[in-house]
Amino acid sequence: MDDLETIERRSDRRPVKRLRGGTWMDAHDELAEEVPIALEYNGISHAVMLATPADLEEFALGFSLSEGVIASPRECHDMATSRGDAGITLHITIGNAAFARLKERRRNLVGRTGCGLCGTESLEHVLRPLPCLAQPRPLSPAGIRRALAGLDALQPLNRMTGGTHAAAWCAPDGELRLAFEDVGRHNALDKLIGAMAKSRMDFADGFVLITSRASVEMVQKAITVGIPALVAISAPTALAVRVAQEHGMTLIAFARGGDFVAYANRGNIEAE
């Protein structure tokens, strides 16, 4: 097993040839790391993701919660990390009741950096049952703008490599409290959810800002843990909007600079 510092290396410096102004030059670029990470529950392999090999404990806990493997952090009893030639394995020990539920809906998932639902065994697994969110605190346009303005400062890996997404937890007034980066947008959100769960933060007291499109799976992950509002820098999908509307989530997209578009539960946004 490699030491922790090696496992958590987020980027790799590589030599390149750069063409600029018609002239070739030797240079170096920092590239975001992308590593196969297997999630194993009680000794049984469940999923393999392609992810940035950092914040692995947060990733494991967040994935377990957002995918409904466990209902609360109390059902996660232990966690260990090992590394082999093929990648990293997260060995997660969960309670008997959670493990029984997992075996009932066993899936063989493949990494989701682009596709979202590869490996799902049946159509019934795509749109899983979700809770209806309680009436959220209204979103403030000023808070959304404040969060957008401050997000770049919390993306050091993306500034260095240009190859990662971020998911940030924002207070109602737009204060950025936590942010995580990953080559996969789903993974960044899972890391954020795991960190919030570890710190016992209130999922209902704020909103999540993501530097990606709002797919239905991003919406499902957020609703599963009780996040009432999702703000995306890029576009939503029609299915994501329908699921958000049905379950009481405020969904905002194309949030750039001072502008954004409200797609679902627009009445939860304060007037200017």
C-alpha cells in the first residue's frame, strides 16, 4: 500500500510541447489525476468510479449516503483504504440492516465521470424513490451572486489543471462554507455530502453550487440527503427539472455572473 501522501496526489506534472504564436516550445503542464476507485461494502465490490484520489473518506461516506446505501452516517461502522496496481479500494463496513438493503437492489456500476448511470441493471433503478423535501428557506438572488463570485478562489486544482469540477456548500446569504473538487461532477458532490455529514452540518440550511450541468442524478443525490436547492453553472436536463419540481427542490441553472434561470419551484426564490 502506498503512503497517504501518494494516494492523495491530485495532479501530475508532465512535459509537453506548446505551440504559441506559431512557435513550438518545451513546457510542463499540471494534469488532474484520474484513478479507478472501487467501493467495497462488507467485503463485496459494489462500484468502481473514476475519480481524483483525494478526500477519499468523504467520498466514501458521501457516495454511501447519496446513493441510499446507508440512511445515516451511523450505519457506516468502519472504513479502510488500500492501493493496488489497478487503483484504490475503499473498504467500507456497514451495519447489517444497511447491507441487507444493499443486497436487495445490488447493482454493478461503472465510473460516472461522463455517462451517469452506466451499469444499472434495470429501468426501475434509474429513478429510485425519493423523499419530498420540507418547505425550504427562500433563496436570495444576492446570496447566489455572492457564492458565484467567490467560487473560483475555492478551486485551486482547477486553476492549476483546468480539468476538474467543484461542488460547494453555501449559506443562505451566499457565504461559501465548503468546497470539493474532482474530475467527476458526481464525485465532487459526493465528497461535499460526505464532509457535511462528518461535520454534522444541516443539509437544509443553505444550497449547493456546482460547476457543471444539473443532471437527474445530481438532483437525486442532493434530494436523497435533504438538500433543498441546487444551483448549476451549466444547463439542466428536462428529467432533472421534472424530478426537482416533483420533490420540492429549487433548481437553478445557467448561473453565471449576476444572471441565472430558475427551472423548478421558482416560488422559493425571493424577489429582488
